[in-house]
Amino acid sequence: MNTTRRFFLRNGALALAGTTALPAFLTRAVMAATMEATAQGKKLVVIFQRGAADGLNIVVPWREPNYYTMRPTIAIPQKQVIDLDGFFGLHPAMASFQPLFAQGHLAIVHATGSPDHTRSHFDAQDYMESGTPGIKSTTDGWLNRALQAEDLRRAKLREAALQSSPFRAIALSPDVPRTLAGKVPALALSNVQDFAVGGRGPKPAPAATAFEAMYDESSDSLLHSAGDTSFEAIKMLRATDPAHYSPTPDANYPDSPFAKNMKQVAQLLKANLGVEAAFTDVTGWDTHQNQGGAEGQLANRLRDFSDSIAAFWRDMGPESENITLVTMSEFGRTARQNGTGGTDHGHANAMFILGGNVRGGKVYGKWPGVADEQLNEGRDLAITTDYRQVLGEVVSKTIGAQNLDLTFPGARLNSRQFLGIV
């Protein structure tokens, strides 16, 4: 058979991609929206800023004199910083975040990141998504393990098997990300408005016909099981009429790929499909040259980033009270600008946490300072909060993943280390 199970299976997960064909033999009824995740009501959204975002120009320590000394042409002028607390401020392109912070929905953790010192994008992203910094042999992702930990807690409390939606864990991306790889099935959707079962590489023609033939001819129980789940997902999503989704009137999404993904995350969350965990990413943060200050390359990326998330928040309306959103990037950037008006690979960074149960309006974490003698290796913002402390608190307080040893093996986390964000 030319078409292999890689057509729809990868990383122990399923993928949905774009074609409108629907298998004729798809007759199973749409699963009722009474899944455990829906009943519990808590949903986690994770955003990965790929490329190492410059935390010092995103959440600006504008009271630090050395910040301006080290960044003579790219530092954000004090008069243009959006002041948060008299010491930290937002980049002026992130004006849409200011009301979320003021209303207490948005929290920030500064000087956070992975304790591993690699400056490789590939390794740092892999370590951060696996949740095991410095260990390359980990095969699954921290968010998948968090869902596994949740299942163990539920089984212990109820001593019964739980039915899960095929949309329990989703990624708005062509492939299932490292973060969601693992035992718990996850779906990768490129586009919720135009889809069927697809896979990596060129789209089959027609994909549904090829998939139906493969499904019918195979005697592989794993293939049939995954096929059943795929078809269930297709039927469920089709029933929501995704082509006619309209955001709420005040949700003004930018015209960008990231904004499109955030709008589709909102669509899936509001469709009562049993989504518990959603992931997407946004690129364009590797600003080695011509980074810009209050305007320029980074400012454009930040405007899209913050406006898209703010639109998502407004789009969710009252349902935003049950959502927690967290952002992360593999590492920060050097404290000093380089000779080409940019910044190089650094260490600590800033994370945003947005949600109905978030204790926002505050910048969390111990500030290490940016005086020359306070810098990591004499060049970077030092890490004072392990990013796993932040994620550990988020997953234990939202989706109930209280077994932190399972979620973040080797981190030795406990609730006493939480910052009190959620």
C-alpha cells in the first residue's frame, strides 16, 4: 500500500489538514458535548514565541540606567514606555495589553526561562517543550504529560474510565508540536474551515478517498482505532459549521497568520468540542539585525502578538473566565545590542499569563538587575525563576495536573515554589 499510516499518524497523535472532502462512510453520531473537560470548564492555551523574544524590550526595566547604556539605539525611551508599576513597562506597541494588566487579568513573570545554558534555538526549544532541560532522550512533551497526570488524578478519585473528546488536545499548526507529543492523543489542525484527514507533505488527491481505502483495506487495529478517532473529529468539527464562524463584534483580529490561529483557537473553544489544551506558535523573534526600538521589526511583531491575544480574549467573552493562556520563548536576548542594531542569543526572558483566575496586574519574579556585574556570563539577563515553576502552577491550578514529578521529571517542583499567579 503506497499510502502509509504516516499519512495521518505522527508522534502518537493525529493531524487534520486542508481539503473539503468527507468520507461517505462517516456515519457515527457527533459526540455529545458532555466531555469531562467541558464539564470541568477549564481550558489552557499555550503560545510559543519561536526565535527567542527580547524580553528586555518587551517588558522594559525602564528605571535601570544600565538598560539605556547597553542599548543606545534600540532601548525604549522612558516617555514611550507603557508604565506598569513605576519600574517595569510594556513596549509601546503592546498598548492592547495595558487594559488587561490594569483589570487584573494579565500577569507577567520576568527573569524566567530554562536553566540550561544552550544558545541553540533547536536544543533550547526542544528542552523547553519536553520540559526536561539538558536531556535529549525525553520522547514526550510537558503538556501531554500534564494531561496524563490529570487522567491519573481523575482515575484515583473516580476509579472509572473517562471518555475523552478527540479535541481534548489541539494544535493550530501543520504538525503536532513537541509540547503535545505523547500518550494522550492530540490533533494538529492547519485550518478548521477547510479540512479532512491529511498528512505531512503534498496533499493527497483526494485525501479522503485515499484515507477511506487505506482504512478499509487495513487489518491493523491501531490503524482502525486512530481512523475512528479521526472520523469522529471530522464529524464533530463539521457539525459546528466552521466556515460561518463570526467573532464577537469587538474582537478585532489583525490580518496575520498568528491572528488567524488565535481566532481559530477561540472558535474551537467556543464550539463545545471538549477542548482542554490548545497550542499554537508564532515566529519572527530572532532579531539579530535591525531590531528597532519603539518602532521597527520587533515593534511590528509585538503589535501583532498583543493585538491578536487581546482580540482572542474579547472574542471569548464570558467564557474567558475559564481560560488560562501562557506564553513562552526558548530564551531571551543579550542585554547589550550588537553592532548591527540587533541582539544576540541570551538567557532569561519574560512570560505572560492571562486568565479569568489569574492574579494579574503584577510583574512576578525576583528581579536580578542589569548592572554589568549582575548579568549572566557578563552578557544576559540572569534567570531567577525556572519556567517550569510557572507552568507547574498553571497546569496544577487549571487542568488539575497535580503530579508535578510526572509532568516535569527531575525538576523537583512543589506547590511551595509557586508564585501565586493563579
